[in-house]
Amino acid sequence: MSDLLQITDLNVEYPLGDGRRVHAVTDVTLSIKSGETLGLVGESGSGKSSLARALLQLPPPQRGSVLFDGQDLTKLRGQALRAIRPRLQMIFQDPIASLNPRRKVSEIVSEPLVVTGVGDPAERTKRVRAVLEAVGLDPDSVWNRRPHEFSGGQCQRIAIARALVLEPVMIVCDEPVSALDVSIRAQILNLLEDMKARFGLTLLFIAHDLAVVKSVSDRVAVMYLGKLCEVSESNALFAKPAHPYTAALLAAIPEPDPDVPLGDTKMKPGDPPSPLAPPSGCRFRTRCPHAVERCASEVPALRAIAPGRAVACHFPLT
């Protein structure tokens, strides 16, 4: 498979107004192959959503390139960027807040078609009905209702329908199940898998729940404080993590058995450092039990340690 999306040295920073800057994403290089699902995991505040929005130029990154099907999105402006956006869509984290409460479902799902000038009213109605049926909603039942009349899971289905109606080739899923009950999560995950198979989609699936990521991802990328720690095929990463931070995340996954003791994450106590002033060298060193003087003075490069596997650590676990 060829690379559909190539991210190179991407940097996202947010100014605070007092001269300081939040370093949300720093020097991230990553690729996503056509037809695969790449899981992106990390703690809250690790830069996952900032990376996702930078891919769609919402807002554009400060530095770096985002090649989507050979075109650098960071160099496109105005009509040129609007022309390519229908092929790259996003499902936002909050299924209710992402929908306009004043609009009916038919208007919400058809709006992308209206904005991009696709079809006449009859053609748009046909496409909206088809995509609502595809995500498991009865068009006649939901057509004239508004978001407040639906559950969180139903709102997420509406958001997925809105993302699919333009027939994109890639969808960025920004924690699409984090706000949902466990039983509803399974339904939405199964729906995304069905939609991927039916429409031939490529997915970037963002989550902080590694158990969810394992069930849907072909490969997994792990972020910590704005930088990539590890990129690996999913089964290999979960079987034997190479980065101490990945190992800590896996150890924190609870077992559904009260007799099984809690896993030891083996991290140093304390909170993560602030993205306003990231640590020198390896950003994980202040919490890493294996850190030595070299970790403070030298930034570890993301390097290959096996076919299809890369880790940013001076002393990988494998």
C-alpha cells in the first residue's frame, strides 16, 4: 500500500499573549497508508487533537508539511484548500457539541453538500437519506428532529453521516467514543469498521484508551508531551512495547477481574511536565525509571528497531 498521508517535522504552538508559547506538537513525522487504520494514543494533553486539527489546517501548523495524496496542504489557501477538503473529513470528540442545535438532522447532514455545491436539492436529499441509512438511522424518523432529541450515540451516528456524505477517502476520528457509554462505544466502533470496509476509508483513530485502539488499529503511534515515542504494528506493540512510556500505558489498562492486582506502571511519581517548558532531551525522562544523564542532554530520534517499528528512546526495552 502507498502512503496516503505524510506528515514531516510538524510543529504546532499556541501563543499565550505574554511571550510564552504552548508546544503542543513538536517535530512529528508520520505516515498513514491508504486503507489502513492508524491509532494515535497518549495521555490527555499529549497533543493528539492538536495534531489532528493541524492535518486539516484547523489552524495551520507553524512549521512542517502535510502531504495528502501528494499535495502539501500547508501550502494551499482559499479555493485550492476548499477543493481538497471534501476528501479529508473529521469526526469531532464531543458528539453533541459538534452538531448545530438549531438545525434539523437533514440540514446538518446536507450542509457539506450545499457548501461544496454538490448536486441539486433532489440529488442531495437522495444522498443524505442513503448515508443516514448506512449509519443505522431511519431517515423518515430523524429527518426533521434536532440534536437535543437524540442520545449521545445517536448524535455520533449523525456526525459520522455528516463526515461520510461527501464520500471522503480519509476520516480523522478524534476520540469518537470517549464521551459514550461502554455499550454504545462497541456499536460506534463496529459502525466505523463497517463504514471503512464499505467505503474503502483510511482512518486516523485518536484515543486515550489503548483497549479501544487495539481493537480497531492496524498500526499504533504513541505520543507524549507533543512528540512521538513509538510507532509499531498493533499486535507487536501490545505484545512487547519498546518505549518505557508505552509499557506504562499498557500496565495501566485495568483487568476486568477484581482478583487481579493493579499493574505497576513503574513511572516516577509526579505530574507530567508543562508543555510551556518541556524538559530538555527526552521529554519522558522526568517520569522514566531508566533515565540517565544522556536522556537529559540528547533528544532521542525516532529510529527503526525492526521492520515496521520505530522508537524514540536511547535505551529501548526490546
